[in-house]
Amino acid sequence: MTDPQLNRPSSAYVGDTTQPAGAAYGTSQPKTLSVVALVLGLASIFIGGSILVPIAGIIVGVLARKREPAGRAMALWGIWLSVAMLVLWALLWIVAGGLILAAIGLAASGA
């Protein structure tokens, strides 16, 4: 009374290779440059006074926006963090330089 058709697994699970694994969820697009831009943006916060890290973050972020549309949000975050830290460190260097020059001027005038 048993039907042999019901006792075996369906062909979707045994030997069916018409669809690659994970294809039901779509293929993921590469986001390597976007991740690197975000990491450089975050690193520019913690690496004090460095000008090279934010500049590299801006360059990689712009490249990522053009090449990787799937990672656009991460690339934008990397760009904005890098720009913000570059401006902040530039302002801090200008203020520090002004204070040093003011101190030298006061010392030279004998005050």
C-alpha cells in the first residue's frame, strides 16, 4: 500500500544542480572599496593629526561610489568622516600654530 514515489526525497534536494547554492537570495555585489573607505574614515578619527589617512579615505570613497553602487552608503560615510576629520585636524593645526606664533611674539617683545 505504500507508494514508492512518496518515500523518496524530491529532486530539489538530491542531485538537482540546475540552480547554484544561494541563488534564491540573489548574488552579493562586491563592496571591498566601500568597506575600506569606511574603515579609513573611522581610522582617521583615532589616528591623531594624520593627514594621509583622511586623504586616502576620500580617494578610496570616491572610487567606491563610482565602481560599487551596492556599497554607496558605506562609501559616503567613509568620505564624510574623512572630510570631517581632515577639516578638524587642519583647524587644530592652524590654531596650534597661531598659539605658538603668539607665544614667540610675546617672548620676543619682552612681555
